[in-house]
Amino acid sequence: PIIYAITPTYARHVQKAELTRISQTLMLVPNVHWIVVEDSEDKTSLVSNLIADSGLKVTHLVAKTPPFEKLQAKDPRWKRHRGVEQRNKALLWLRSNLQLNTDKGYVYFMDDDNVYSIKVFSEIMKIKKVGVWPVGLVGGLNVETPILDPETGKVKAYKSGWKPNRPFAIDMAGFAINLDLILEKTDANFSYKMEKGFQESQFLSYFTKKEDLEPLADNCTKVYVWHTRSEKPLVNGVVVGYEV
Ligand code: UGA
Ligand code: MN
């Protein structure tokens, strides 16, 4: 089976640093197919060159966020959904290029700015339908995690800094899905219509129920992924925002 890792990415000063880190993590994973989706009109040479250098198996796509939906430098980051267009483009690619019952694998949404231990990929390989695990440094907490019922070992609630009562209070980095489900449920996509902060929850609702989630990473006691974010750097003494 192949792990299809979907990474939206957009141009800003830290982009090459972020993509260098994530691509070099993926170089340590034997069976990965990286789907990189640039938030731009055309493929950029920065991303094309980085992909070529990596030697990874990569599908390189573009999907530009419409101007109205695009986060502006002055906006607080929660104001707009991020990565919607790009993840949908990758899902469409999977559904157009892979075949149910022939192609086997998993789908994992890997934002370009997080930090991933290679251990998360061995956990993904254990998934039957939908696997979940803790995510470090997210939602104002040291760690967000599914809470397991000690009797049944199943997910009964979530420890989350923000709306823990969401049907699935899990960050994008905290779950992966069997490719079969992605190929079966062709209407499951991300959407601007979703309530802010509900992308993960609503997407997961297409595939599973809380009771059926498969807790991984040692029954959700280990952290193998961190929701990090590089601060906007100083360039020539000025803090630079979204535009390069
Ligand atoms: C959190 C979640 O971890 C994201 O998975 C989720 O998409 C986002 O909230 C949301 O609610 O929309 P956060 O760290 O705030 O993530 O978002 P970013 O890391 O800035 O963006 C997520 C992904 O979208 C990244 O891979 C980023 O490169 C990409 N992105 C961001 C674009 O392609 N275009 C943009 O204009 C901004
Ligand atoms: Mn992020």
C-alpha cells in the first residue's frame, strides 16, 4: 500500500524552508507518494526544482484559491479557510487516476508547515478505515487528543482547546483515511461553506462515526506530529507577511 500525502503550499518567504523539511521527512518513508498542490496559477520553479531534487515520487498540481477566499496579510488567520481548493484538487486527482479495489493505500493531509515524526507513517500503515492520534502544539494546548473509554478502548470524547464538542475535534494532522473510502465516497470534499474550523470535522463525517475511529500511536498516548508554524520572518529589518 502507498501513503498518499497531500500538501497544499503557497508562496511566502519561509516556503522553501518548510518544503525542504517536509520533503526530507518524506525521503525517510519508503512507500510514499507526495501530492503537492500549489496555491498559484502556474507551477513555480521553486517548487518544481525542490521536487526534482528530492527524488520522491511526486504529483505536482496547482489550484489557486479564489481572490475572495484568500487570506489577506491584515486578516486574522481564522477568517478564511486555508487549503480547501488545493486538497480538493488532490482528491480529484486520486479519484481520476486510481481505481477502487486495484490501488491500495492511505490518504494523509500534510500541511507544509507542521513537523512530522517518521513514526506517524508506520501508524498509518495499521489503518483499516480511519485512524486518529494526538497532535502536539495545537488549539492553545500542549497536545490535543482523542480521549479513549478505558473499558472499550474506543474514542469517547476529545481533549481540544477549541470546541471539543465538534463531532470530530481533530486537527488535519491527526487522522488518515483508507484510500478505498476516498475512492468510494466521491462526494466527500472540503468546502468554503463549512463553518470556520469545521473542515476536518465535516470531512470526517462523510466516512465514519466517532465510535469507529481507530486510535493509534499507542492508544493515543504518543505525539508523532506537531502543529508548528514558522513566524513571519524579518527581511531587511521588516516583518514580511503573506506575499513574497
Ligand atoms: C489549521 C489546520 O491545521 C489546517 O489543516 C486547516 O486547513 C486550517 O487550520 C483551516 O482551518 O483552514 P493553520 O496552521 O491555521 O491550520 O493553516 P496553514 O498551515 O496556514 O494552512 C494550511 C495549509 O494550506 C498549508 O499547507 C498551507 O501551505 C496551505 N495554504 C495556506 C495555502 O495553500 N494557501 C494559503 O493562502 C494559505
Ligand atoms: Mn499550519
